[in-house]
Amino acid sequence: MTSINPLDIPDDDDGFDWEAAVREIDVACQSAKPSTSLPTNSYSSHFGPPPNSSNYLSSSNNFTKKTVPCKQSTLDSFFGKGVSIGSPPRTPLVDDPNQQYWVEGNEERPCCIEIDPEAAKTWIYPVNIPLRDYQLAITKTALFSNTLVALPTGLGKTLIAAVVMFNYFRWFPNGKIVFAAPSRPLVMQQIEACHNIVGIPQEWTIDMTGQLSPTKRACFWQTKRVFFVTPQVLEKDIQAGTCLVRNLVCLVIDEAHRALGNYSYCVAVRELMAVPVQLRILALTATPGSKQQAVQNIINNLHISTLEYRTEDDSDVIPYVHNRKIELLEVALGKDTVDVNKLLLKVIRPYVAKLTGLGLLQNRDFKTFSPSDFLNSRENFRRAPPSELHQSKYGEVEVYFAGLITLYHIRKLLSSHGIRPAYEMLEEKLKQGSFARLMTKNEDIRKVKLSMERSLAHGAPSPKLSKMLEVLTDHFKTNDCQKSRVIIFSNSRGNVRDIMDALTNIADIVKATEFIGQSTGKTLKGQSQKVQQAVLEKFRAGKYNVIVATGEEGLDTMEVDLVICFDANVSPLRMIQRMGRTGRKHDGRVVVLACEGSEFKGYLRKQANSRAIRKHMHNGGINSFTFHPSPRMIPHIFKPEVQFVELPIEQYVPRGKKVKDDKAVETPAFIAKLNAAEAGLVAMYFELPDKPIDKEKTQNRIKVLKRTFSHCYMIFSRTG
């Protein structure tokens, strides 16, 4: 696989032969003997990609050179990153071979992380797991360039991260490495997964989430080297000064599509760049986004210099992907839902007409509006209200916008989730607030509520639930209910409750459980991390064959045969993650349930947009992104070569637990040395166990036995 550097240096106009200078420096550096502390006349640059490094724009079938207006070359070793021709070179302030200080403006910045010169000659790739060419290629890129890896769910992003972390662990004996994941279950999942891939000794690793006190975290930042954390913990500890930021050498960001706005990932990286700190950044995601600007925002927020983008259709990925049959089933709304929708539109029409008459909404079919349309129109109104509208009317307009946003949310729930979730939202909103005041004397909204209540009194049969039961029944007719596994995804906890109730109708073939987030909602209590882990373990063990889940990020289940998406109105990103739960090790099936009308059309539109951006990427769209310079982490004199090694992996032990093995329980050695008379004497005063003694629980007892035996021995010696 060939890769292209996106950070080519533009030609200078002053006639200086930069390339010749670089070649001369290469020769000089290569003749120098590597050492842990570089001499002051051969300053090591931690900026810029190493020669022939993987600072690339690449997809498996498209490589195009991308020029970014920056200077990043071996000359950084002498002049510093981005120094202009006329500026004075940096000079060391302290002639100390163990630590080099550079002047950059008025700033003094140490490059204090020493590198192991022997380890830096190689980078290790484990052969414990079958080799996949695309994983090897992406790993090589990620070692030497800040990389965003976009790889479909189930294709081994964690392996890439583990190998990168392992090599930085080897290269920088005093460096610290951070793996950030957006939830506690993911943190626990990833620390074990990485250990089982590369086997970094557990005495150097620690998981840190919000459940761990800041004081304990501060201690661990001092004593540990590899940290698995939530982004909120990372952000807080950087701001508190307890995270030793100048010792960081590698930061891995899982579920990197979250790195937007002021999410903790973005804040943490901004804080690190402000220090500034030189570190390798590796970002992982199943898909970076369905719009080009969203991808660009992630690249900017995480200071990415390389995008490694793969889909299941790429030539180097296809051999590892099984067939996945995707079925879109259009479900009729049902008479009750249609009747409620008509009544709801009667409520909506006059308010839309009022705002349209004021010129605040487009004059179009009011059935085609969505909540986001009203949010955007309200924002435009706040920025530039119509001059003919008196200021005293502004409050009334705000109330209309807020009321319509609520009504269209209810309508959206009705069309995609059914009557019960829509009714629950309506009932809550009518209790208090501006919506309740707006609807106080509205007879049509009372008719809507009454119609919903009548439908619910008769059971409110949901067409989606009926279709879901039909799909499951057909599935288990041809698949062993003891071995086959199914995941049902739903956005709403209210729907989870309804789905679980419906599954009791086929309890003879389905043993179902729920998997929901940790926060407690209005309809269902959240699940603790311990409960979530127990649910997944029982699902893998076969106690349950169906899981009903509200989230898909990092849901670490075994391979499943069928995925049912109860909601179609989710982002393409979430849909890709859901679909990735099947078709990993053998052929799989995905069924998407979409109500007729807006949900069905919306799904088709989103999938078309998702396909369009994937096609855009493969047709050279990667070149349209603007990338950032990558710091040089490996000094120029080192040229790491890959070595394929079978790594020894010890059994993973979760923090707070101990491995139960034969070595942990043994008979004290001194007892075995007692003769029959001595043992009998000791037994008169102490009850010797028939079984081996547990060292952990009987240390005090052993000490007493030792002292007793010592006294007995003295008696025997004196009496003969």
C-alpha cells in the first residue's frame, strides 16, 4: 500500500536549497551514535514526521498528495518548527545532556521524555492474533502521525490502538499513555481488550473514571504509566494539574465522532495544545460523520494529520467481512395512529399560519416541517426580527415557536415510536410551562389526548411490535434458540419497556433482557456498570438469547445472528454501529423497522447521504480536508523497523480482584518439616488444617505457629 504525505513543504522563493540541507543533515544524523541523552550539538526534534513515515492521506483505493501550507522538515531539529529563514535559531539555555531547553519567543519548553535507544530501533507487531494487512498498514501510519482511523465496527480498531500504545510504552520508559473512552463500561472493556492483545504489565495500568476520587487519581498519575479514562476525568485532571501532561507521549481517543463542540475530548486536547505538549494522537471511530464539515471539525478539534478511512467494500477489508443482509421493512401506522396524527395536525395548523403570516416561516406544506426547521427559524428571528413587528409581540412569537417545536416532537414520536411515547410526552408538557399555558383553552389538544387515552385503554397495538414478533418467530424457526443471539435496538426507554412486554408473548423461544444506560430516566431506572457487565456475561453464556438495548457505542457482545433496529430515524453513524454487531464471523442479518411516511422516507434519505459521502471519500474526497502538522515523537536518528513477535500475555485480573490459582493457596513450608512428635505437640494447641492454608487470610496465624514451633524446638533441645 502506498501512502501520500499531506504535509508537503511548499517551495520557497529565496533560492535556499532546503532539500539539499535535509539530505546533509540526514547523513550527519545517521553517522551519530544513538544514546539516551542526545548531545547538545545534535538536538533531537520531536516535531514533524520521520522520513518515509506514515503521515498520509489514504484509503485503500485512493491516494492523492495533499499540500498543507506548513514547514515541517528535519530542519526542525536545528531551527525549530515553523521558524522562518530570517529568524535566529533556537539555542539551549542549559548545557545538560539529560534535558534540553529551547527558546521559542519568550517561552522555555523542555523536551523531557527520554527515549530508549535500543527499543527505538524497532516497533513490535504481535502475531498472537491473525495478521490483517489493513491493520498492519494503519498501525504503521498511526505510530508516526496523528491519525483518525475510520473503520467499521468489528474490524479491529482496538488492536491498532493497543499496538500503538505498546510501542510508545517501549520507546518512552518514563512516558505516560492515555486511552480515553466515553463511558465507564467502555473504559473497563478496553483496558481488558488491550491487555489481551499486547499484555502491558498490569502493575503499570489503571482504569480511572468518575467513581475514583480526585485524590486517588492524583496518586495514580504519579505512579502508573498507562491510563484508561473517561474524557471527563481527563479534562478535569488536566485542569486541576494532577495529570502530568508534560509526560504524556500518546493519547488514544475512542468513539472520536464525539469530538465536537465543547465535549470533553475537545477541551482536553485544547488544554494539551495550550501547554504545549508533544504527543501522538490516535482517534478511533466507526464512521467520522455523514457530512464533510463534521469530519473536518473532528480533524481540527483533535489536531489530526492523517485520515485512514476504510469501508467494508475496500479491497483489503473484504476478505474479513461476511455477508450481511439488510432488510428495510415498511410498517403501516395503524388506524389509531393515523387518527391521532390528523387531530394533532389540526392543533398545529393555526400556529404555523400565524408565524408564516409574520414572514418567520417558509410558505410551504406545514406537514413537511420538522422540529429543526422551527429551531433554525427561531434563531433567525432572534438575530434579526422583522422591523414591522412591534417589540411587544416578541414574547408571543417565542411562545409559538416553543409550542410548535414541542408539537412536532410529539408528532415525530407518534410516527416512529407509537402512541404511548407520544402520549407520555404530551402529558408531561401539559402539566406546566409555556406549552401548558399556550394549550390551556385549546379544545383540539384535549381531543388529541382523549383519543390517545382511548387507544391506550384498548392496549394501543403497535404495528412495529407485531412485525418485530413476526421477525423473531421466523428467525428462531430456522435457528437454534439455545445458540442463536439477537440484539434489538431502540432509541426510547419507553419502547424498551413495551418491547420487553411484547416479548413475553413468545417466551417459549425468547429469553430476553434489557441493556440500558446508567442514568435513570422517567420510564426506566438506569443500570449500573456492574449490572451492565452481568447482563452481557449472561447473554454470552446463553442465559439470554435476546438483548433489548438503547445504545450501541462499544456494546461488547459476542457475534450475533440478527440485529433488529426498532427505530429507523437514527443518524447514519448510529445505524452503521448497530449493523456492525452482526456479520463479523459469519453471515448476519439486519432488519430495520420503519413506519410508513416520514420515518421511512427519512431513513432512505439518510442512507443515500451516507452512501454519497463514502463514495466521495473513495473518489478523492479525502483530499478536500485540511490537516494539521504532526509532532515528531521519534528523534530523526532512529528508524524503527517492524518486528513480528508473539507476545506473552498473562491472565487479566480486574482491579480489586485476585487470580485464584494453585500458587495462591499452599501449605506453609515449615509445617512440612515437622516430624510426627513435633506435629502432635503443635496440634495439641492449634488445629492444623487438612486442606492447604490460604496465605492471604492466615498470615497472622502462621506467625503464631512459627513462634510456637520455635519455643517447642528450644524445649526439645534442652530436654533431649
